[in-house]
Amino acid sequence: MLYSPSMNIGFAHYPKTAGHSLTKLFREVFPDASLIEKHPRYEVNHLSVRCSLERLGLVERCRPSQSSRRRGIARAYADLVRSLGSWIPAGHERSIGGKTLCLPRIIGVVREPFEMLVSLFEYWRGYDFCEEPSQPLIRCARTGSFHRFLEMAVVEHAVQNYREFFDLDGPASAHTRLLDFNALEPAVLQVCREFGVEAPADRLGFLNAGPSRHRDLGRYRAEAGTMLPEVRSHFRWYYEEGVHVMIKGVGTEASAPAGGRRV
């Protein structure tokens, strides 16, 4: 997560959701922002919301026996805040070890899961690594089939789904805003207005973009075969809830960048 202490706002980057472009924009709007866990080579990381909050000392590490009950309570609170509307103050206080702490407001981006997985597969397959990676999922993307890659990603749970990554049953979920990948610029403006921060002066760039205009998703769906229902099951939250709550902003139809899409 990229975190701004002065504004108590964090940007949690899920892979292949315009993270490089939004990280650059976030740093321009919040000059004090820094990565909670720095990557040795890149200006982004993919640290989940829960791990980020733990490293900031804003949540305690849950024992397995506590996790289910706490998730249920946090989700009920988040649903209440959303139903009451925007008059609830951004962020909410939390007591840990006798100290009163304020959980951050969090911004993230969600993308249609199958398209995201195709983008991830193509990125890893074609990336020029300094040394060949050892992670099994990346090695599969580089040398294996797309069908096997999906099996590892969603059946063997090598890829976190959005609900897990953004800790949508967790304590900060009530003040987490997830932007629609296909409507990023109007969505960014909307969340800036809601959070009361200055909107970026520049348009979003196209950093780390891949050849999405020429991508044949039909071919990938055919190769995926029996994995398609598994993708939908693994990312159930996106299809059943996420598409209804992600922020699109105003003018969604004209929001896709000219000449391509971010990846």
C-alpha cells in the first residue's frame, strides 16, 4: 500500500489494475506518500490491505479462532455505514493497546477478473526478468498453458480474490472505495470529492501498459474451458456485489482512454 500519513489515505494496488499510473498520480497529490513495504526494484507493491494495516500498527493480528467473528462484526458495520450515507465521517477510531488510532481511508481498483488474469498471464509470460523467477505461478505463466495457470490461480488459490485482498470484511472496509478500472478518471474525481482532497491536475498516464487492443479474449476463453466457472466462483464478490458498488464517476461511457486500455 502507498500511504499518506498527513491525509490518512492509502492506495492498495491489486495487480494489473493501472497501479503504476495511479501510484504516480497518488504521489503527485500526496507528496508525503510512501510505500509501507518497499520493493527492491519497483515503485509499486501488492501488499494486501490487511497486511498493510498490520504493518502500520492499526490492527492486531487475528488468531484463526477470532477471524470469523471479527469479520462478521466488521462487515455488519461496513454495511451500516454504506446504508447511512456520506454523512458518516471518513475514517473511524479504533483502540489498540490503550491507544486510540484512526483507520485510513483506502482507495483501490477492481477489474473484470478474467480480463485481469489474462493480462497478468501475458505480462509474466513476456516480461524480461533479470533472473528467472522461482514463484510457481509466474513459472507456469512463462512455460505452461493458460488453462494450468488459471487452475493454479483460482482453484489452488495462488491469487487472492478482491474480497480477500481489500479485506472487505475487515475493520477499514466501511471507508474503502473501489474504482472501476474501465472508468478510472471520472472515478478518481468522484472519490477525491468524497474524501475532500484536491483533484489531480493531470490526466492519468498509460504506464506499464500492454497490448490490450490486440488481445483475443475469445481465444483465452476457449483455452480456459472448464476454468471459466472456477474463475467466477473464486471472484464471486466482484460479479455479485462489486459490479454494483464500484465507483464509476460521471460520464462512464466516455471514460475509456483513447487508443487502448490500462493494464
